[in-house]
Amino acid sequence: MRQHRKLHHRAPRLLASLLLVTAVGASLTAAAPAPGTGAGSGARAALGDVIPAPASVDPGGSPYRITERTRIRVDDSREARGVGGYLADVLRPSTGYRLPVTTHGDGGIRLRLAKGPYGDEGYRLDSGRGGVTITAARPAGLFHGVQTLRQLLPAAVERDSVQPGPWVVAGGTIKDTPRYGWRGAMLDVSRHFFGVDEVKRYIDQLALYKFNKLHLHLSDDQGWRIAVDSWPRLATYGGSTEVGGGPGGYYTKADYKEIVRYAGSRHLEVVPEIDMPGHTNAALASYAELNCDGVAPPLYTGTQVGFSSLCVPKEITYDFVDDVVREIAALTPGRHLHIGGDEAHSTSHEDYVKFMDRVQPVVAKYGKTVVGWHQLTGATPAKGAIAQYWGLDGTGAAEKEQVAAAARNGTGLVLSPADRVYLDMKYDAQTPLGLSWAGYVEVRRSYDWDPGAYLPGAPASAVKGVEAPLWSETLENSRHIEYMAFPRLPGVAELGWSPRATHGWDGYKQRLAAQAPRWEALGIGYYRAPQVPWPAE
């Protein structure tokens, strides 16, 4: 059963004291723009003024205007009808038009599945006087094309009441395919618990920018957040608190299935993470037999890291891992399962290697691909495994070389450098939320780097993509999530989707500023970074 949230995040160092909730609330209330304010909410977008930047833009010709006569025409397939229904749900409240989804008729908005050079997620958008056509080989491509169409319409299209329009789409052609197949965002629901509706809200925000992975950090020292039938106290006891001592909470299997379903309807794969052998105090507190001395520690509500470890020599540890992986894998249709593996400071190197040698085959047994934090490369990554790099620009050469060597040996890489894309890092010293152990991360710093050339010695072909983690030591609700994620999240999306040649801060900051009225229409309270030329309030 679900309860509610509180505050928190991860750090490889001692963390600063927690923030006063009242002060945070006052600060964020002041920072969030009021709905309907901001210039440009009715402005017409040029064809290329979207995030992520499209691979190819050929503007020209007459624009298309959505009217009360517009229909959404789809192929006669369940997948195309689903995307058409989603688009209609976005457009109907603000336009006030019926926008029937149909397989018949001419003109209007057409969503078309056809063979072509689109890959699994690419699309082509053609706009002219007679209508807009989005063509893709796969439903995910249609869906991503719809996100582009949304951004080509005035920001007021996102409102949930009838707006005056007009609803004009610039003329021309966009051809678009993603640079990387892994464009992820991680949400830590362990330090503070976020309910199903809060997770769904974040999923919708990710979908707008063409993310395709939602990594859920489901277990940590402070809370276990997923029901496991074979070990029921993990959730009922291990999930009963959070950072600061709040009520915590957990997802029932039905809750988790609903998150997976909803993410799937937005073409995001849920990647569940059970962090081990460290970050396991919630499990150790729930079952004494998982501890080497047979004594359960108390529940933990602080923010230090590195003090907990499953008992590597005990056979029951692997019964536990097998049961947990089996049950979560059965609930998760996606290909990947994350086993954590970072900050295992209380596990000897020898035990760490033994543990990973035993656990990785369990993941494979239940049909999933292993993902782990980059410390996994200090053991022997399984064939096809993916290592998620979260080091800093200044991380030592030996550690970087260890990861690069694994990449040269076939291990895939997802890049999440903490001083670039950890969304819980403070923007500056005045930021009321977040931590600063990786430094301050302003918007330009989070955007202005190249994943393909980031890690010395790692072949570009090993890079599967990028991911923006959001740890929740200091975050308690959706308002906190949004303040830390926006405006940095869209930049990570562009790094993952757009060709390297399209990257450039000067152009990007203008496109980013133009997103502000859209966020206001969606009720997203964002940080008005001084590096960005925002519309006047």
C-alpha cells in the first residue's frame, strides 16, 4: 500500500544538513511563474525551434492551421490509434475542437506507419497548407513526432481550458532520428517516496522531450519501495520510513504495473533498480538473516552512504537476490534490470567480485540485461552488461581507465557524470534544494559537453546514451522535482537525441527560453537560470 513522501539524495561524501521545509516552500513558490504569465505563450514557432533539435529541418511553404474541421487520421492499427488518441487528448482541451480520430478522410493531421529510414524511434514530419503528416516505421517514432508537433504549436495548446489560438504549424519538413538509443532519467523513490501520480507526472514531462527510459531507484538504506511476495517485510517494514523520518511508502505490485503501463503508453521503458550489495539497510533491517551477525540494524533515516552490505558468504543472500529479481523481472516487460553496485564501502573488493559473479547470472536467468553503476567494472561485467558512469570530470585517471577498458571489452556505457547531469546538484550557492558534493551545476554546464567524446579511451561505439539521475535526499514532492529538473532536463534530452553537429549553447539557450511559456501552461515551476534569456515575466 502507498503512503507518502519526505526528503533526500545520494553522495559519496558526508551530506549537508537537511533544509527547512518551510523555507524551501517559500522559495519555490516565489520561483514558480504564475500560469498564463510570460511572453510568447501564443507565439508561432519556427520549424526548427524545438527541443531536442531535429536531425534535419527544411522549412518552407505554407503553414497548416488546425481548425474545427481538422481530423486526426490514423492507420487501422491499435498502435497508431493509440498515438492518435494521445494527440487528441493533448489538443482538445485547449482548442475546443472535436478532432475525431479516424481512419478515413483527407487532410488534417495524419499519423502513418510505413517502411523507411526511420529506425525504431525516428520519424518524418511534413507540414503544408493541406495538413500535417507524421510518418514512422514504429509507433515510438509516431509518438516522438507528435511531441515535435506539440512544440510547433503555441504554448497555450498545453492548457486544460479553451484558448483563442490560432493553432498554426509552420510549413516544411523535419527528418529526425535519435543519436542514442538510451535517453534516460532516474528518479530516486527510496530516499523520499513519490506516489504513482507523482511518477506519472514526471513520465509525461519526460515524454515531451523524447526520453525513452525511466530508471526507478527502488531500494536504498532509507526505504524499500516495491512489494516482494516472498519477502513481505521488505516493503511493509523496510518501506515504512524515509529521510527525515517521514512515513515512507511503497508500491504494491498493482501500483508498479500501473507505472509500467503508463510509461509504456508514453514509449518509455521502466528500468527497475535494486541497489546491492551496499545501500541495503532497509533490507537488512527487515530480515536479520541477511546480516552476517544475524542481527537486524535499525531503520535508517539519515543521508550518509557506504555503511551497509548484504552478507556475501551467506547462501541465503543469493536466495534473497533470486527471489527479488525473479518477482521484479516478472513485473517488468523491459529488457533491463539495474543491480546498483556503487558505494559498497563496507564490502571488501574480494567479496564484491564474488557477489557480482553470483548475481549477474541471476539477472540473465530471468531474461534481463544487467545494468550497474560503473563500479561494476571493478568486477567482471557479464557479457552485454551496461555500466552507468557517474564520476566527475575530475575523477582519477585510473578509475576512468577501468571503465574505458571494460568498454573496449564490450561493456556498454550510459553516461551520467555527476557534475554535469545529476539533477539534484544545486544550480548555485543560493539554490534552496539539492546538494553540492559534485559542485554547482548551472544550465550551460549540464548541456555543454559531448557524450561521444567524454570518457578518455572509451570507444564512441560503446556509448549507449545518457541518463539524468535525480536523487531525492532533499526532494519531497513534484514541485521539488520540477524545480531541480527544469531547465536542465531538456538539455540532457538533446544530448541523447540530437546529432552532435546541432549542439551549440548560443542557439540552444534561445530555444530553451522559448520553452518557458509551455512549462507555465503545464504548471511546471522551473528555475529561471540567469544564463538563459527568458521571456519577461
